[in-house]
Amino acid sequence: MKRRRLVNYLCAIISLLCCLKVHAQQITVTGKVTDQTNGNPLAGASVNIFLKKQQRF
């Protein structure tokens, strides 16, 4: 019985975390990432946006 309850809690937590991840992906960012020295585009570059709690798009 305790094991079943633990599995239920873990499933609930994982479901909530998945919802948060989906919610975080509703912003579209466009542009081009270039090398600072020569201006050539960088292939495979990743962009992360970190906002303060009070800032919103």
C-alpha cells in the first residue's frame, strides 16, 4: 500500500513538472547568432533567456 502511494505521488510530481516545461516553451525567439570577431553565423548555437521574476514577455 505504501509503495502504491509513493508511485502515485511520483506520477503526480512528474506530471506537474512536465506541465511547467511545456508552459515555459510558449515564447518564440528569432534572430541569428554570429561570431563576435568575424560576424559569421554559428552553427548549432543554443540560446537561453533568463528573466527576473517580475519581467515578462
